Amino acid sequence: MAQRLRLGGIAYGGDYNPEQWPEEVWAEDVALMRQAGVNLVSLGIFSWARLEPRPGEFDFGWLDRVIDGLHAGGIAVDLATPTAAPPAWFQRAHPDDRPVTADGRVLGYGARQTYCPSSPAYAEACARITRELAARYAGHPAVVLWHIHNEYGCHVARCYCERSAAAFQEWLTDRYKTVDALNEAWGTSFWGQRYGSFEEVDAPRAAPSAVNPTQQLDFRRFSSDALLARYRAERDIVRAADPDVPITTNFMAGLTDNLDLWAWAREVDVVATDHYTSAERADNQIGLALSADLTRSLAGGAPWLLMEHSTSAVNWQQRNIAKRPGEMARNSLAHVARGADGVMFFQWRASRAGAEKYHSAMVPHAGTDTRIWREVVDLGTRLQQLAPVCGSRVRAEAAIVWDWESLWALDLEYRPSVELSFRERIDAYYERLWRAGVTVDFVHPTADLSGYRLVVAPSMYVTPTAWAEQLRSWVRSGGTLLTSYFTGIVDENDAVHLGGYPGALRDVLGVRSEEFLPLRKDERTKLVAPPRLDGAAAAPGTAGRWAEDLTLTGASAVLQHADGPVAGRPAVTRHAYGEGTAWYVATAPDPGTLDAVLRAALADAGVRTPSGLPDGVERVRRVAEDGRGWEFVINHADTEVAVPAPGGGHVTVPGGAVEVLDIASNIAGGAV
């Protein structure tokens, strides 16, 4: 295994595409990078056509000059294999290797990722360019990181061509061994879908009605694995040539849902991700934090690399809103606060032409006499000051279960309600925890939970028996579990756990539901606490989206529906189970009510929430092995706030600024 990325400080830079510019610009680029404090650039990501202008003919001279110039300027290189953008000659030679959609449309050339992952010709071409690149630059002192491909699964996550169908059959043969086992797993007796051989199975193309859900779920698994196979093939070529340099690829954790990143994360030396805020949200700092926490969790808590984000506006949203002054630095430091040891952008210099010419960059179209450039230089200085933070870790006492297979399965047709959404429930619970100042990790359902006091499973729809037993054992030994509706319902084959809902988790939750009772669009019920002997009444709340015909089998009702089709039925329950406690939220409470429920569960778990935390302020700590720590206080509000300092007293944080407090000495760093 190669070593992790070592730069002696926080990585700072971005995608560098010198082939878009005349060679005389390259020296200017290096000088400006030095001025900005850039120490790492990603190079060659879309350079296949320049590096191999014709099949088997290579031109590395220009890249030699670029890399040597960067190295002379003290700038390290994250060198990419350029396989995300096959050249035009490949498309012309292999027209049948273009990706095909579920409804049979063949996608054309002129963008990127125009390939079928199961194409032997594409695999051979990728191997050839990767071998040449690795042989030439292995051992080059500028190359400190290898970058395989780019944003796998971003544009073409699934291909439905004949080659993909044949590869799917091979994948199924390996998974099930016999066609009888496949028929049993897929429930093919329904609708007369039984297969006599693996060769009869097709990709789940568009059909007259809903395609078998387990077939669709397996195709999502296969498609993630097919792309992973392409990554491994290139990685192994590079590893053989340059075994001491770490290797990565850039995920899009929290932004795209096409890859099972728990499996992918095991295959990289450095976990890296791309993140872009949503212009439609005024509170996109919460989505940023979620993506950062998820990426850190994929890295097993180790430091990770923010491979891409934007200095200002992106170019692909419906309304590409520019970032306000200070927002770029605030976004960047929020990623660092949550474990990133690198802050990179797309891209270094804004393109004059092409699909992303209106995407912001470190050097904008207007040049260096701009607010963006001045902020880029200021951020570089600040990151140099934060170099001691590198290698430290974020610690969390609470975790949220995240499972891509549950996400995929919930996307399928014929569910009890169109409002069942993996991300909607995840986002709802994450936001309340973020606003409460609770830092969380994300965990796979099979993860070791012994280090957490509270585990929240808002949307664990797919729950194999073994996963349920792991949760059950953890609660029995003293953990606090909080789950939401439509959790624990099916096994790994999307087959319902019989005996009543919530399926595999009925006993640990102490409830049983005979029937789902989803609410109509915009329908809401009132939530109240059950009558108490002292006559005290809790503040009423409301709920929407979902309800259940819920019966208590050991749990106590915390809240119940006061009206509507489920009047008098429990809505939120609490169950003492062994040494621990299990909460079940069988509806979608309003934010204030959900906040109260979560705070009660946090209290059960013994997780303290910070006091005196103003709205719009987040606080995250990183701690080094030697005990030194830093607390990032990020003020997303426009006005200054006073927050308690770690050692007593208060620190003032200006509006839109970030303070980094040394936990040991309680000395504040400068505001951004």
C-alpha cells in the first residue's frame, strides 16, 4: 500500500489545463501559482487526445515541459490518467462502444465519459495510455499523487447496450452461481418472470411496466462494480510502475448516488471528493457539511482531499449564483474543519471556450485585478498558517447510517408513497443535528459502532438479517438507536421481512405495524404527548408525509397523532432494550418537533450539545495524536457573534468569518 499524500501542509490548488492556452502563458501560470500559495495542481485529466493524437502514437513533449516547469516553481503534481474523455478517433473506430440508455438511445460524442464501461476496446485503450503515462512519469519528483480517471459515474453511470447485458449476466453468474438461486432472490414467480438460464436475463431496459425491482437493484450494484473494475485496472498499472506514490480518484460524495462509495473507498490510498454548493439553497453550508462528513467517514476518519469546488459560480445549475465576498474562504475552511487536508478548485484558469467557460476559477476571465483573485491569494496565506492542522482528526460521538443500496432501492417504482426518499430523511435528520452543533460520522450498517453513543438510521430500508442483529446487539449493550419510518423493511434482495413492520427491527424498537398509512400531499396531523398523570401537556407539533397503524409491543409512546386517519396512534416511541434505548419516529415531524425528539435521544445517549451556539454558527474540532487541537468557529450569519471560547470567556467572530482556536492555548487565529 502506498503512503498517504505528504506535502508538509494543506494541499492548495486546482485542476490545471495548460493545453487550453498558448505555451507562453505557462510560465505566467507558475508565477501566479507561487503568488497564490498553490502547492499542488491536478494535471492531464482531459488530455488524452493531446497525449495520444492517433492510436498508438504518443506526444509527451508538451507535458514534460509543463511538469518540469511546475517542479522548478515548487509546485507538485497530481497526475491523472485521461480516460474520462476518450478521443474522437476512439469514437470513430468503435461506434458501438458508445453508452446506451435504458430506452435504447445511443449517446453521441462531443461531451465526456462517452464510453461503455464493459467495452473491451475501451478497456484496452485505457490500459495502453495508462501504461505509457505511468512508465514515463513514475519516479518524477513533481508527481506526488496519481489521479485515476475523473468523477466516475457522474454522467454515465449505467449502460444498457448488449456488451453491458452480457457483462451483467457474468456478474449474476458470479453472485448467484445457479439460475435457481437467482430466481429465488428475484422472486421471479411473480408475473411469470422465471429464467431457465443466465443467458435469458437482460439488462433492465425500459419495459411496458415496472421492471423486477431486484433485477434493477442488482443492475445498480453491477454498474458500480463495472466502473470500479475500470478504476482497478488503471490503478494496478500505475501501482506496478510507481509503487511508492499514493493513488486516488475523485468521488462526488453526497452529490451523486451512482456508486457504492463504501466499496470504492477501500480501493484508494487517499479519499478525495468534489463538492459544489447549490445556488437554490440559502443554507447550502449544511449540504457542504454533510458532504464533508460523509467523505471523512469514507476515509475511515483519516484526513482527505477536497479535489474540486468552486471559487464562485458554477456553470451547470439553472441559476448560477455567484458566491458573496468571503464565501469561498468560508466554504474552504468548513471542509478543512471537517477533516480535509487539501483545498482544490475547478479550475486554475477560467476557460475561454467549451461547455464550462462560465465556471468560476482561481484566475477569472477578468484576470488578477479582481476580488476573486485577491481572495484566492488571501486563502492561500491562511491555509499556510494552518499547516499544523494536517494529520489531525475529527471525533464524533454520533453517527448516521448511510447505505447506497437503500438509496437505490427506494428510487424504484411501486413504493407506498412517492414521498419516500432516502435523501429527504437523511437531510432532515442531519440538518437538526447540524443546527444543534453535533458533529456526526456516517457509517455503513455493518460498521463497528462501539465508538458511538447515538446511531441514527433515518432511511435504512434495505436491512439484511445480519445487519439487524448487529444493531440489536449494539443497543442491547448500551447504545441509543433512533430510526425513522420505512427502515428495516426488506432484506438484501428487496424481499419484505414478514410478520409486520418495521420488519427486521420490530423487537429492538418494541413496536409492530400492520399497515402503512401514507398521508396525502400536504396533509398534516397534530402531534401531542399522551396524557400524563400530572396533567402536564407538551407543546403540540405537526407531522406529514407518513403515518402507520402502530401498536406498542414494549415501547412507550412519546408522541401520538391527535387527529386524522391515525388519531390516537403512536407517532414517536421509546423502548428500553437491554442496557440501551431504541427510538422510532413513525412519521415526518415538523423541524421543531424533530429537534426536540433528537435532543431527547441525544440526552439518552449522553451526547452533550454545545451551549450558547447562535443560529448559523458551526463549531468543529480537529485533534492531533499528541493532544493538540483546533476548534473552527464558522459564522455563516452576516452579523458578528460572541461564542464561548474553549478555555472560558468568549470570542467574537465577525459576520461571514472563520476563527480557528487553539484548544490548548485558547489563542484565536485571524478572521477570514
